[in-house]
Amino acid sequence: MILLAAALLQGCAHQKTGNPCEDNFNTEGGFIAGKTFTSNVQLDMPADKAFDKAQKTLVKEGFSIQSADEKSGTISAYQGVIMSSRTAPMNIVVEKSGTGSKVSYVFVTLGGMYTTDGAVREGFCRITDGIRQ
């Protein structure tokens, strides 16, 4: 019975889509200790332009920018948690990569906070789409 359940769960693994923000998506942790969600994308755009667009897109997505340092390419932001005084941090690193840029995402939920992998994955992709526009 356990082997059958393991075989069924194996089929639930994320399938490659050809969309880097989805395909590079990873998670670590869980509900009790907290969870870290990561992804990254390569963009055909200079890093300084991607950095500027990333900040604007985060604000449009409901994040508050805590700090942004263009020299290091780091953006620290947070989003309020419904019915709580806690926040969920989002960090973005934008760096030069070849003739374009690489944008890396890290979103964290603290212990006892919950969101689905799909919601975060879709959020990363919306931010990527916003940067590309």
C-alpha cells in the first residue's frame, strides 16, 4: 500500500513547461518551520533596466519595498499577511548575465503561515512578465 502511494505521488512532481520561472521553481521547508520558495529567470534586458522594472512590478503586486540597492542588484520587499501582523519577505537579486540579466527570487513564509506552491509559482511568473513589459 505504501509503495502504491509513493508511486502515485511520484506522478505529482512538477513537469517541465518551457517557462523558466516555473521550471526553475523550488521549495524547502514546511508549515511548522516555515517554507522558502525560489526561482530564477534569464532575461534579454540589461540588469539596470530589469532592476528598475522589478521594483515597479513588486509594488504593483502589493509588496512594500523595504530596501533596494542597484549597485548590488538586491531588492528586499515584504507583503502583509491576511489577519496577522506578520509579513512575508520577498528578495530579488538582479545581476548581469551575458548580454542580458539573471533575476533570482526568494519568497519566505514563516512557521505557521501557509500558501500553496502554485500561488507562489504564479506570483514569480507574474513578476517576470511585469519585468519583461
